[in-house]
Amino acid sequence: MSTTRTDAAGTSGGSARGPVAGRGPGGGGPGGFGGMGAPPQKPMNFGPSARRLLGRLRPERRGVLLVLVLGVVSVALNVSGPRILGHATDLIFSGAIGHRLPEGVSKQEAIEQARARGDDTFADMLGGMDVIPGQGIDFDALRWVLLGVLALYLGASLFAWLQAYLLNEVVQRTMYRLREDVETKLNRLPLRHFDTSPRGDVLSRVTNDIDNISQSMTQTMSQLLSSVLSVLGVLVMMVIISPVLAIIALVTVPLSVVVTALIAKRSQKQFVAQWSHTGGLNAQVEEAYTGHALVKVFGRQHEVEQAFAEKNEQLYEAGFKAQFISGMIRPIMMFIGSLNYVAIAVVGGLRVASGSMSLGEVQAFIQYSQQFTQPLTQLAAMVNLLQSGVASAERVFEFLDAQEQEPDAARPVRVADARGRVEFEDVWFSYDPDEPLIEGLSLVAEPGTTVAIVGPTGAGKTTLVNLIMRFYELRAGRILLDGVDITEVSRAQLRARIAMVLQDSWLFGGTIAENIAYGDPDASQEQVLAAARAAYVDRFVHSLPDGYDTVIDEEGDNLSAGEKQLITIARAFLAGREILILDEATSSVDTRTEVLVQQAMADLRASRTSFVIAHRLSTIRDADVIVVMEHGRIVEQGSHTELLAAHGAYHRLYTSQFTAPAVEAP
């Protein structure tokens, strides 16, 4: 499902927040002006990352073994072809020469006649041939040889196809498990991780990078396996045919390895930078797109375009350098292979003339030399793709290795008497160890009471309710739910008892009814409609063409901000949890609707423990307890009447809203 807006922790403007993407490390503003996605200063550790990536194939051991067997068979059939074709060449060449010799003489007599004429070269060549004077080409033998070669190549192609099919299945199952691991990891990461990581970069890691790994593994593993096996098979055949020519062919191998290693070392850093800049660019685009209205309101289009151009330029430069440097490998390898081909052709021709080799053997060896250099060239050409895939794998592994939230208790406690009593017991918390936020806070919310939390911006109001949800872990102290420490309760059980309505509405791409039913997937249609009526969604939904079946578009632009907020309130009504958290829940609705919703929420809160964060103090006058926070501390608490009479912090807040003119804060 596609979300319209998401904010797991809430975005109350008057609450202290942790570092968030766009404001914290690695962030920018809505236009993304921070230093997101900067490439690592050190090159990636290729070896361990590659081994770890291959280790992901361990569950597919049988499939990998079968792929290996199919590859061996395919390569064995393929490398046998040139040797047999060389025999066909010998049949043709011997028949052509034999047809020119006088019939009735033996081979030895024909050699002696050639030497008598002074043609020693021809005599030496005849000595190395299987020729019958006066007899032409043996077409029957040639036919069987060619049919055998055809069968070999058909068999090699069939086994290669089976190998590629099975390998693709192995890789895709491996990527399936990797995506599952990433999805599971997303659910185990603490909110702090997403506060400090640009969303675009996270999305790039779990989408683009995994896709790149899949593509790289599919292309490189098949070629890598067939190339290595081909090199070994061809090398054996070359040594069998001619050890001398095999030595000439092998001279180029160390040179090829050195060239490849030098170029790969230079391109390695660029591939890391390329994918890192890709994540940074995605983050910048995602931020600018999400906040496009804000960008236009403040006239920051030029800065956004400039930031995009800079990141796009960085990505272009890194991508160009990576591809250009690694692309040099193939032409250099082709040049080395051409030199090798010339050397083999010259030496092979001299050996045919001397009679130490047949023409078919030289032809087969030349084919083998090309088959020998071709896999080396392919291996060299795969270096860029391999490095790109491993660079992406390293980014994904870095994400998988990120510190997870503290695990639930080994034996989580189940709260039998669920009443909704919440107690803060000497709670200490800070986002940054060097910047304390909440210090020694104690507070009790009795079952069925409404606790309103007020205070200036940055006082720690939203942080307080986030701690109840256990989005963050305490530095010290305890939070008790019905007398049980929330760290002893599983997060799933804890959050199953809490309903939350945030200032920023969260809707997904679906119908209005489906969005309301998100609060309780098992709710009946009648229950969904009852929640909608209680939250006054019913007042506007009938004006829509499809009523409750109206599909909310990707950005929720077919509803007003207030209408979207009413849907989220209806969702909380439907959930029916013991604890209700309202974080500026009515800030987006009009005054008349707010009065109606406040009455409805008063009915909703009657049997629930409620925490209400509000800036408009008129909305929380009927709260059982009003808590005033400043700098992470509770400075006052009591009823609306009691706090006004005390003429303290609450009185100053209240009068500043209703009687005093706005003044500049000291």
C-alpha cells in the first residue's frame, strides 16, 4: 500500500523531537540542502563483502552444486568441439594432398620422391600427415565427424540453458530471502535509526541496491562459472595438443591479471561512490517531492534545483569514472589476446611446415587460444559489474548490520488486569547523551483519566508519549503499565493496548472505509460506520462520489487536511484501546468541527486513560490533570481551575493565548 504521509513518532510542533531526517545528521530542509549520501572516504572491503554475499547462497547448496555439474558437462562438450573439428580439417587437407600424389605409391615413397626433388619442407609436412597417395577426401568419415561435432554443440547448448535456468532460480530465491531479511530488519530497527537516516537513502538501499545485486549475481555467476571452467578445460586441451604453444598462450595470463588488478583497484572506489551518490540523490528527490508545497511557498525552487543539479553532477562524475575506468579492461585484454593470436599462428605455421604438428591441430589450437583469451576477457569485463554488485551488497549489509532496538524480554509478561494505569517513575531520557532532555520525571495517570500535556516548543511533550509507546529506550527509571514495567511486556502487546492520533494524518492508498478499518481489521461494516459517525466522517463522506468506497489517492489530495484527520480519529475510535494518545489531533479541523470532535472524544475518553498534547489550551480545559512541561521537567500539574489560580507557568501560557499580545521570546 502506498502511504500519503507517515510519521511514526508524531510531529507536534510544540514538542521536543529527536534528530529527524531533514534536520538531523545527514539531513537538509524540505529542499534537501544537507550533505546526504556523501561517499565513504575509504574504499569498500571487497573480499569480505563478496564472501558474505556468496554465503547468502548457502541454503541453495544443492542447486549451486547442480549448476556446477551442468556447467562442467557443458564446458567439457564445448571444449571437445575444436579438437574434433581439427580432425575434420585433417581429413580434408589429407584428402586434398593425397589426391595430388600418384596412386600406387606408399607414403614413404612419396616422401622420398619429394626429398629427391629437393622439396624437404613438403616431405616433412607429409611425414606428419595421415595421407594415402592417390586417395581423395573420405566424405563418409567427414560426415560422421561433423555430425559428432553438431551433437556436441547441441548438447553443450542444452546443458548451458539448463544451467542458466537453474542459476536464475537460485539467485531469485536468494534475493527473495534477502528482501525478507531487509523487511524484517526494518521492523526491528529503532525509531532513532530513521530519525538520523534520509528516507531516500534507506529506500535506495532496500530497492535499487537489492535489484543491482540480483542483476549482478545473475549475470556474473553464470559467466564467471563458465569462464573459469572454460579456461581450465581449454588449458588442458592446449597442453595435450602442444605444450610449446600452450606456454606461449600462458605468457599473456600474468599480464592480463596484472592489468585487470590495476584497473579494478582504481574503479573500485568509484563504484562505491556511484551507489552512495545514488542513495543521496534519491534522498534529495524524495525530500523535495514530499515537501514540494513548502518549497514553492518559500520560493526555494532554485535552491532545490541547484541541490539536485549538484548531486546529479556528483552521480554523473562517479558513474562516468567507474564505467570508463573499468571499461578500459576489455579493449586492453582484446589487444593482449590479438598479440597472443599472432604469436600462436606464426609458431604453429612453422611447426606444421616442420611436420611436428598437423594443420588440424594448429587450427584447433588457434580456436582454443581464442577460447582461452575470450573467457579471460569476459572475466575482466565482469569486474565492473561484479564490483558494482558487491558495492550494493555492502550497502545492504551495512543496513542489515545496523543496531537494532533492544529485544523484547525472553519471557514477556502478560498483563492480566488491563485497566490502563500509567506511571512514570523517575524517568531520565535524552536523544543525545550530552544534551539531557527529560530528567527525573514522575507522573501517574489513573485509569479512565485524561492527562493533558502542555508547554512551550521543545519541552518534551511528544517525547513523553513516545516513551509510553517504547519508540525509544529510557536512560534510567521505569514506565509502568498497570504495575508492570513496559520493558517486561512485548512491544506488540504494549502497542496493542494503545491507540494514537497524530498531528500529521497517516493514510494509505485505499478506500476511506479501508483506512478506518485499519484500526481493527476484524471490525464489521457496522462498526466501521459507527466509528465514522462518532468522528463526524459521515458528515462529509456522503458528498463524495463513491462515499465510503472513495479511493484516497497517493498523496491524499482529494481530501482536505481536516477530513483526513477525521478519518484517523475514526480509526482510533474503532481500535477501542485502553490508552489513547492524541497529539494535536484536532489542529487541522475547523473550529465548528473541532467542537463536535471534542465532544465525541470526550465520550471516547470516558472509559480510557488518555494523554492529550495540545497547544490550544481551550481544548483541554476539561482534562482531569493538566501537566505543564518546561525543558523536560514537570513544573506544574493540576486541574484547569487550580493551575489558573496558581498564577504560574500554565497561567502565563493561558493568558498569552487569550489576553496578551504576541511578544518576542527572550
